[in-house]
Amino acid sequence: MFDLVNGLPIHPLVVHAVVVLLPVAMLGTIALAVRPRWRRPYGPLLIVVTAVATALIPVATSSGEALEKRVGNPGEHAELGDQLIWFAIPLLVLLVALVVLDRRRTPSETRTGDATVATRSSSSKALTAVAVLAVIAGLATTVQVYRIGDSGARAAWGDQVSGSSSGGESD
């Protein structure tokens, strides 16, 4: 199904979307973690970006399997690619939790008083914990994207580049 578009493999096309969107999601997650006031205006947009990237991962792996039938087994690249979804889903879930928890805070939580101070304290701690976990998930996802890209580049270009002269100069 996800094999060719106009005679070209769809895999590199879809992969580039994932390779751009997931690191953008990580950067956005860090921004929302350190700038809480950005959560309401930019949180939903970042959720959409992260959801699109996550939804494209199965397309990338399926198209990679179709490409594998044409060019051969890429080895470690395929194994790492199959794992990416398990990095992106927690990032997406934690990002949604961060935005939802932030939106559930009510104006009454900002008032002073014994009951609201306790609520604000537990709400603030939960938001901080979710923000930290979301940043960790974003960083782990980005590291995995790098590992997949590096192994894919080595699988695709390793033989051609290693045979050239040092320094990129032609003989």
C-alpha cells in the first residue's frame, strides 16, 4: 500500500515529515514546560503536530517494509524504526496531559485561602511532574529519531561514501 508515488519510494518522503515534526514536538514541549503561559495558546497546536508525527510513524514503517522488499534488509535501521512509536505515544499522552491539566486549573485556584492553597499546591506539583516527564519523553524520542536516521543513512549511503577519498575531494 505505501510503496511508490510517481515511481519514487514513499518512505523517504514520509520519513522526512517524522524527522522534522518529532523534534519540533520536543522543542515545543520544552517551551511549554518552561513557559506555562504558552500552554493555553500553543498547547493545542503542539498536540496536533505531535499527533500528526505519531500517526505518520506507522506509514513510515510500512513504506520502509515495502522499500525493503525492493532494496534489501536495512538491518538495525528497521529494528529501531519499529520502536519509534513506543517513544512517540508517551510523548503525545504526556503532552495532552500537560495541556489538559493546565486548562483544568480554575481562576479560584489563584485566590488565597486554606482550601485553594492546598488545591493549587497539588495541582502545581502534578503539572510540574507531567511537564518534567513530557520533556524526558521528548528528549528520548528525539534521540531515537537520531539513532534511526543515522542507521538509515549508513544503510543507504555507507558503501558509497566509505569508498570515496578522505576530505570529500575527488582524485
